[in-house]
Amino acid sequence: MKTPKLLKSVKRFLSADKNKQGAKIKCFKDILKKLKKKETALKNKLEQERDDKKRNELKKNIAVVHAQRYKGLEAIKKIKKNN
């Protein structure tokens, strides 16, 4: 799955009501794992890239993926705590 599609899934999960979130936790964990792999791949790509413009773009992408993954992890922790 491409990064934008994964990010849309995170946004949908975060905006859903609490009952729907509880039912979709397992599926959402898989999405978060994919985002983690994507973040790692982007970091590896960043290490190999020499062009400053591309490096800045990769850094922005890494920041977005990391932030969304962090939000998702926090949401799962909150749901588990409330259950």
C-alpha cells in the first residue's frame, strides 16, 4: 500500500467513533506496522540520497509518516485503557 493510502486509513480510524475503533484495532495494527516499515525504508533512502532537495523532501515525508503512526499508537493505547 502506498503512503497516502495508509495515511488516509489512519485519519479514518482516528475520526471514527469509539465503538467502531474498538472493532477495527487488529486491522489498524497491521496498517501501523506497514507505516513503520515505510518509515524505515524512507530513512534508509535518506541515508543514501545525496541531493539536498530530495533529502529535504524525504525528511518531510518521514516526519508525516512518523507523526501519523504516533497518533495511531496513542489512539490504540487510549482505546485499550478505556476498555
